[in-house]
Amino acid sequence: MESIAVAFPFDLFGSAGTGAGAQLLVDALREMLADARRETRPSRSGAYRDHVRIKEFTFETLDDLSAWRKCARRAARAGLRADRFVLWLSGNHLGVLPVYEELGASDGSVVIQWDAHLDICNLTDCSAALSHGNFLLHAAGPLPAVVNVGHRDLFLPADHVRAHYRETFSAIEVAARPDHVAGRLAKLGRAAQRLWVDIDCDVFDPAYFPAVAQPMPFGIAPAYLVRVLDALWSPALCGLSLSEFDPGRDRHDQSLATLIWLLEWALLRRHENPAPGR
């Protein structure tokens, strides 16, 4: 039973600076694992400390950049086929597109996407070329069923949204009916043959998480996300992605601490008393 953390600090075509966020997260994860391995007294970290492998990409040359999508898809395929639990630490949200493409190649895949934006932007002032704001329109092949939670979109027509998302739950719906939304998401998760949780950090309210390039008001509290994630957890859950963390905008490492706590919680949830079949 193994988990793999893939550091993919890609941040071209939107949200420059988030690549540093992915690098900071993998450095913090390495420190967390090193601390766990040095511990000589009984600790919960013993459940995961010898079962996490790190794979890190760098984008230091033009060749690295030109092959970003191909390399990412190969890494996603390797993680998913080996039945590992995958932590995908991306720079901007576009860096998660190859994971979506690999999941879409298998029937029954569902992505629960936590994001303040619906990444199908096609409005007058939006680029038609591939960007972190429209990447679902540029997938190579079929997409998995995508369910958005936490968007604050006030512009896109309902028919355009329905063409690309299985379901959407705005942040307003979450605030008004949190129990209903959590129950519906749990039901969708139980029906999935393969489930992925994708977290774009701008889903959080800036009061909780200031370190994003495009903060949006009326966001989600981290505690609600963990509540839903705990309810979704099952043998079908194969991975978790984080993106759009911009450490240059953090406040007293508040956002970094949120993400590191979430990563350790996920590793404990995965490796402590794992569900049969995983």
C-alpha cells in the first residue's frame, strides 16, 4: 500500500507564482516525513511515514515546458494504474488537466472539484486559447463526470454549465443548505467507480485562506471541506489534487498550515486502518 506525492509546479497561462506554492508544499511534505521517521516514540505518523514516495517535476528548460502535458499525463497514468493513492500538488489549476484526461479514459470516474470558478470561461474578455480558466474546454478526449462545489459564478448561462458539469453546487447553496449538499456529494461519491477530489485553493473564503491570486468573497470554510471529504472517503477514492496556492500572498503562513494539515490528515485517513480493497 503506497501513496505518491507528485509535485508539478506548472504555472504558465495563468496564476504566475503558484509554481512556488507547489514547491513549498512538497518541501513541507518532505520535512513532515523526515520528522515522522526521526520519531522514536509511538506516533500516528508511523502509519504513513514509510509508505509515501515523492516525485518532483521541474520546469527549468524549454524542453521541460514544451513536454509538460505529456509528462504529467504519464505520471498520472502510472499512479492510477498502480492503484496508489495520489497527491497531486500543482501550481495553477491547469496543471491538473492531465489527471482529468487520464480519469476520463476510464468509465465511472467522478471528480469532485472544489473551485471558486467554473473552468469553462468563454466570455468576451476571456482567452479562447488554453488557460487555467477554460481548461475543461481543451481536454484531449472525454472528461470524467465533474461536479463543482463552491463556485461563485454569476455570468455563465446554465445550458453552457450543464454541458460540461454533471452537477454544480454554488457557495451560496452550500451556505444555505450545507447538509443537503454534503449528502448529495456523498451519494455521488458512493456511486463512482473511481473518485478524485480536486481542490483549487480559491474555493476557500479569503478570511481562511488569503494565499491565492484571485480571491473571491463568500467562500467555503476549510472545516466544511474536511467534513465532506471524510464522508466521501472510500476505497474508490484514488487521489487528491491541490492547486492555486500562491505563498507570496499568504499571511503568517496561515494558508500553508491549512494545506499541510490537510495533507497529513489525508495520509492518516489513507494509511490508518485502510478500507478493505485498497
